[in-house]
Amino acid sequence: MFTRFISLEWKAFTRASSFASNVVMKVFMIIGAIYFIGIFLSLGFFGFDIIEKTGQDPLVILSKFMIYYMLMDLLVRIFLQKIPVMNIRPLLTLPIKRRTIVHFAIGKTILSFFNFLHYFLFVPFAIRLIAEGYDAVNVVLWWFGITALVYCNNFLNILANNKDWVFMAILAVFAGIAGLQYYQVFDVTIVTSIFYHGFYATYYMFLIPVAALALLWVATFRYFRDALYLDTGLKGKHDVAETQDYTWLNRFGTMGTFLKNDIKLIRRNKRSKTTVMMSVLFLFYGLLFMTGALEMYDKPFWKVFAAIFVSGGFLFTFGQFVPSWDSAYYPLMMSQNIKYKDYIASKWWLIVIATLVSTVLASFYLYFGIDTYLFIIAGAIYNIGVNSYLVLLGGAFIKTPIDLASSKQAFGDKKAFNMKTLLLTIPKLLLPMALYIIGDHLSGPTLGYMVLAGAGIIGFAFRNVVFRQIEKVYKIEKYKTLDAYKQRS
């Protein structure tokens, strides 16, 4: 049966309307994978020598900081690792056991690159330990314990994407540990290093993560098995209905109608509310770069990088998934007499308003100097005049449908953020940094601000021309988008 499932997965991939773009993205992902494999292999083979030169035991040092390694791995998974999706509706009417479907879907995560990448670090490191005279049996037990923790992260990621309280608990633990360490209240590595080094120092400690892995598998299996019904989540809570007409937007015609729909979407849907919350958190992202707390980021071009995020949090979290937010009724909308230009303009103005609000809220950065806030203002102007167009243009190619009710469906699309959106985000960050560097190199920071803001002003001035070009792209991709929204990714 598993062989048949694999065959169906391959057919779904090769027959999808976005097959060509998927292949291109896979090529870029393979190149990225090779790059990270090379880094991890280098650390695995030469990390021992690097630590040993400091006069300390490499295994002890690695065990000391393993808690942060595992927490960072878990956070990276939550934001980047795509949870496997299965179209279970056709399968539930066939004589296939539910446990078989669930085991296959969960088992797909075992083959994730995010799991295998760690082998390129810990296997070479374990080989070096044995070659340097460490007890071979103890090293193998240590490796089993670490590997079990890696797969524990795999299942915690699945649960975090389906149970909000798990995600909040993970975030709270990470913030708590980092805060205690940063303010020198308590060094958590003193305790955790004993646990991680115990995988090597004893013959039984490795059984703890192995047992935890088994429990997480069972918990994940039971969660999805109990939710594997066609009518799961169809019953909703009966709350008091509230309506908001936003009649003041009627003066903007069709564009005002789209704006009203977007505002209602943000207010009423859990996922869209989360994006707004994330954009608020981006306001504080600049504290890592603007305060001089981290010397490695105390460079002007890094401040440009931070300024783009501080003012563009909503742009990156909500704007990059236009028109995916409307994927549920996009076919109906396209059957109406609607101008693409009005649709695109409504999304653009929503992004502009959010960017302006973020810039005003970020005025507390004036505490760190006028130069710091100038970075944010210049970044905001650039976001409005350039990045907003790039975001809308990228939306025509992403074609990732967003199921706004997916939190009630087994194996639903739990995250809209994926490798495709990451690749499309890179130009939005590198280009403003390059513009500032050019201006700064020619005549100093003032020209750097002016070049960055000037690019945004020019883009704003030519918005109608840009809208027409984006409209052409949307029209070209229209039927591919409609077809993609009918499929499960």
C-alpha cells in the first residue's frame, strides 16, 4: 500500500499545473542543499580540531551548547520545513485502514532533508571522536541519543503546526532560556550539558530521547487518526454575529470593495490575524541591528536590512501571499467583470497603509539617534515604491492556495511560508542593501539614504505604469493560477 501511495504522490507532482516551476525550484533547493551539506560536513570533520585548539574537550563543549543547537533546529523547522500534505478525501471512501494513511503521511516527514542534514554533522564528528580514542560504544550511544532528539524535533514541528499551544510553549521556552542566559541570571547549559554528555558517559541516558521519540510518534499518530474524517471541523461554534459595513470605503468604488473584503478577512480569520501579529513583532527586529548589541551586525548595510523588515513586516507576512488569500473564491471573482488593476491597487494601498503605520510605530528608534530612524524612513519609502510591486508580482507565480479553515482539517496546509517564497524574498532584501552601499561609497551615508529613498520615490511616481505591467503578468498566469487553486499542494 505504501508503494501505491508513493506512486500517487509522484503523479500528483508531475501532473500538477505548476510542474515546470516546481522543477526549477527543486533545482535551486538542491543547490542550496549541497551548500549546507558542505558546511555541515566541514564542521563535522574539522569542528573537533577547531574546539581542541582552545584547549577544551570537543565533546564537552558540543554537549554544553547542544540545547541551543536543538532549539534553533526546531525554530528553523517551524518556519521552513513543509508539512506533507495528502488529499485524504478519495482515500477515505476506499478499503484502506486509517492507520495506514496516517503512518504513511507521518512517515514522509522522516525522509525530510531537515532530518538527514544532521547526519552530515554528527556522523563525521562521531567518527573523529572514535579516531581520537573515545570509547566506540559510548560514542555510538551518544550518536543514537542525539539522532533521536533530531527526530523528536521533527514530530514537535508537526504538532506545533497543528496545535497552537505547542508552538507557544516552544517559543516561551526558547525566549525564557535565551533571556536568562543573556541577562546572566542563570546559565542553563550547566544543567543541559550534563544531560547531553550523559549520552556518552552512561549506557542508559540515550534511552530518554528514544522513549520521548516513541511517545511523540504515538501522540502525533493519535492526533491525526482522530481527526481523519471527512466532516472533521465542519461543525462550528455558534457565536453572536457581528457585521461591519465600512461604508466610508464605498467612495473608492471597486477598489473599496476589495479593501473591505481584506479588512474583514484580517479581522475575522485566525491565520490573517497571526500575520498582523507577526508584522508587529517585526517592529522589534531592528533592535538586534540598531542598538549595537551585536558587534557583527553593527554595520550600515545591516541596518538597511533591518529597516526593510521593521517597516515592511506586513508587506512580507501578508502581502507576499496576494492573491493566495483569496484562493477560496478566486475562480468566482475571476468570472465577474472585475479589472485586475483595481484588484492589484487595493492590495497595494493596503500594504502602503500598513507600511506607513509601521513606520510611525517604529518612531521609538529615535531613542538610538536620528540616523537610526532615517534608515527606517528610507527603508519604508523603498518598500512602498519598489518592494510592494515585487511582492505583488511574485504573487502571480507562487500560486500557493491558502485554506483559511485548515486548522480544522487533518493534513491541511498549515504554513504558507515555504522555500519558494524564501527564494522570491532574497531580491527584496539584497537590492536595497546594494543601493545604499553604492550611495554610501560615493559620498557617505546621506547619499546612501537619498539613493535608497529615491528609488522608492521613482517607483511611486511610476506606479500606474508598473500596475499595467503587473496586470499583464496576472492575466498571463490567470488560468494557471485558477488550475493550481483547485489542487492540493
